[in-house]
Amino acid sequence: MTKDAEIKTVRKFKVALDVLTLTPEEYRDPMSLIAGTLRKGIVVPTVSSA
């Protein structure tokens, strides 16, 4: 579902993206650490393997 939008964004802005797809239930789950971080609008840091 997000594949085309992700490809277009990468091509347009020349940035790498990691898309996290959550169901509405996963996003609303108060016990979900990743959803809680996303709700706060905090950028999730990544570790480069390169």
C-alpha cells in the first residue's frame, strides 16, 4: 500500500526511508513503544550497516 508513495518520495527527495506500517489498533495500543514514539512525533533513530 505504501510502496509507490515511498518510491516516489525517495526519488524526489533523494533520501532513504524506513516505513513502519501499523494497523489502527497497533497505533492506538498504549503498550506499543514504537507507536508511542510515533504519536509524540519523535524521529526514530536508525543504525547504518554501511
